[in-house]
Amino acid sequence: MAMAIAMPVPAMADSVLVFAAASLRDALTEIADTYRAETGHEVILSFAGSSALARQIQNGAPADLFLSANLDWMDALENDGLIDSDSRRALLGNALVLIGSGADAAPVDLSPDTDLPGLLSGGRLAMALVEAVPAGIYGKAALTSLGLWDGVEDHVVQTDNVRAALALVALGEAPFGVVYATDAAAEPDVSVVATFPADSHPAIVYPAAAVAGSDNALNGPFLDYLASAKAAEVFGRMGFEVLE
């Protein structure tokens, strides 16, 4: 009589560790809560500037998934063999805006003739790190494209991530800042005073991928959930462009 041999089935992991750009904080927190309620699986979220997270992964941090606010840092990890290329997908888009402190800041007409230093009146323009953090990189590119960077460079205060720049403006410590449209929408104490033309900076794309070497069984399911209609509703409600 033949006997069936029961082979061990790998258990589904209880949690997945996601490294994500700071601008995704509100949307991902809501999505993670819903995913936990539906599946019982924990989503541990670690937010920072994409550059800081990418460097942590390069230094061996045990992340399972990485969501970047630009393509460059994901490309860098892929070139290093540190992400699973087959899992990579372009998830979201965003817009770049100039914000003013307060809920009723006056609009600004952004053009090569705009006197940004004059508008600052001795204050600072808050931006994420312009050589490392995606929001800062996009912001410098946009200001350069408009011919405004050279005049305002000495008036910029740089922060570790875009949410820190947002906070400076919300608290009135900087009169203006450059952030994503979704950041501005999440903060009632700032106003969008101008939107940078889409062609003034590289397209803002958020790629997502599993980290190479992570064998977490939740990687695929949670990436799929991020591309689901339920997640799209949250992302769209918070101002992101959901990419096909």
C-alpha cells in the first residue's frame, strides 16, 4: 500500500518590513492598517528620505520592500544587485509645488522674473536635501529650469526629508518651501501658492520592489495589494497619480 508523505509547507511570514519615502507616510499607514485588518499580517513601515533608505539597504539593513520617491535610487540598488528586478514596478506619480506658511498665503506667479529672495523677506526656502533626497533634487531642477536657482540658493534651508521641509513651513519657521502636492494636501497649516510646470523637472515616479535576498513570503502579496483597487483609492484620495 502506497503511503503519502506530507511535505512541509513554508509558513506565511507574520510581518513585512517596508522602507518607504517619507512622502508616502499618510497613504501607506492607512493602507497598511487595512491590509492588517484584512489579512492579519503586520506591515512594519520605516519612513525617511529615499537616499537614506537606499544607503541603509546598501549597508545591509534587513528591509523586505523598498518604495522610492524617484527612479535614481531604485536604479542604484538594482545596479548593485540589491533589489529583485522581476518584482520592480512603477507605482505612483506626483506633482511639485511651492507652499507658503499659513492656510491663506497669497499665490505666487512662478516665472524667470519672480523675485523669490524678495518674497522670502530675509526668511528661508525649505527644501529636502537638493543633492540626495528626491523632492530636493526635483525642486532644484525645477528652480534651475525657471532660472531661479542661482538667486535663491543662498536662502535655502535643507532638511533630511520632504516632510521635515513641510514641517518648517507649517510651523512658520520658513515662509516658503518646495514639497510634493500630496504633502501640501496633508498639512492644513500651509497653502499651495504655485505648482511647478511638469516639464521643469524630471517626471516624479515612485517605484516599488522587493529587496534582493529577502525571502519573505509576504513580499509579492503586499506589492500586489499596493497595486490593487483598494490601495489605488487611498493613493488617489491623497493626491497621488496611480500609474498603470
